[in-house]
Amino acid sequence: MVIKMDIMEVMKFSSEAKITRTNWWISVVALMVINVVLTMVGVIPAALVSIMILVPSIAFAVSRLRDRGHSGVPAFALRLIIFPWGLIECGFLAGTE
């Protein structure tokens, strides 16, 4: 099985961009590492680092929710605002075939 994830499509919030659970977890861990490293280095203020990490985090979550079959803005907003449910949806439930 070949898993392809087009980062540019994800970052453009393209409707064709869908990612699997594995790719979502990899992106979450990578963004956490980037956040910690940039915050520890201290060249960029922590608040700015958090904002820089927020946009890709939302893009990956939206792509993962599309893979789960959700397509409307209210579906995205509800699952992203209610953090524990969004984590369960993105990280633990299977996507569409």
C-alpha cells in the first residue's frame, strides 16, 4: 500500500486533500517537535511560534476530517472546537475507504 500525502494540497485546504490516521499522527508529532524546538531556541517569540503551528495543525485536522467523511464548515468547526472529540475523530477512528 502506498500512502501519498500532498502537503501543498493540505495547506491550501483543498477539498481533494485527505490524509490517513498514520499521516495525521506523523504530522501532529512533527508539529509538536517543531513547536518545542522553536520555542526552546527562543529566536522567535513563543506566541508567534504557536500561531505559526496553528495554521498547519488546522489544515491537517480538516484534511483528516474530510477522510472521515465530513465536508461542511459546521462539521469542521464543531470537531475542532470540542478538542477531545476532534482528537478522537482524527486520531482514533477509521477513515472512509
